[in-house]
Amino acid sequence: MIIKEKIIEIIEADEWMMGILHTAKRLNLPDWWIAAGFVRSKVWDALHGITERTSIPDIDVIYFDNKKLDKSQEKKYESLLFSFMPEVPWSVKNEARMHQRNGLPPYQSSVDAISKFPETATAVGVKVDERGKVVLAAPHGIEDLVQLKVRPTPFFIESDERMEIYQARVQQKNWKETWGNLSIKL
């Protein structure tokens, strides 16, 4: 069974991932994390014995700053990250404003926002702390992630509308084609 420390070890052994984490850390964003597919795909690749990195559409850098809510600030951070690592598909979002886009009450932090991602296996984030060590946030635990289970977070289960979003997302992502051992709850 993979434990949290093993996930951190896998990430710390990946030079590309560590380069991305240290680059994002350079922005010194408040309550920042790299979330979602960045972690999920690495773990699923490892559990499937996939040695060549599965491509991900973007690197989701999230942060929480309720004093600077202008979307243009996010674009400035993206541009800065592109100037450091132009080959990386950066996406930067301030979770202090993302609740508006999603029609929800305000998030309290980045980890609160992560807890409201659609799938438990995707509701994970990593960052490096001031000592350069990887820190993992998994508000719903890592069990589903490491047991290759795709299911909705409690937040998505609460609403028929959100469950429809979850179901459409899972079908659109077609993860089982890449990671055949997944168990997907529709």
C-alpha cells in the first residue's frame, strides 16, 4: 500500500516535477499549491508501471489571496512562470475568486478549494516548503488515489447538478484508456 510519504518520495525523485515545484515557489504566492493532474497522473503512472510520463494538459498552480482578486494578476504570474519555464503549460488561479466562477460560497483557503474538486483522486496538491521539502495536501485522503478509484468528492455528491458535471467530466477525460486498472464510479 502506498502511503503519503511514498507519494512524496516518488515526486522528490522526479527531477522534472521538482523543477516545476521550485519554479512555482519562486513566485512566493500566498497559500500556493500545484494541484490535480500533476499529482494524480504521477501516482497513477507509478501504479500502472508507466515509465514515460503521461502528458497532462496543464500545470495547475493555485493560491489564495483575497486582497488581490483581479484575474489579470493571475495572467501576470502565468507570464512570469512561462519566462522561467516556457515549455510548461502553466495555469494560475487565485482560489479566493474561483468560487464566483463556480457559483459557490467563498472558499476559505486553497486546501478548502481543493476539497471541492470533482474527484477524490484529483483533490490533491503539492508544494515545497521553506526547507525545499515536498508537502502533500489531500483533504479527502489518498486512499482513492492509490487504490485507483475514481469517485466524486462529498461536495459533488451533495448536488445532482454537480454530479452531472462530475459524470460528464469523467467520460470526457477517458482516463481508463490510459490507466486501465482504474475503477470509475459513474
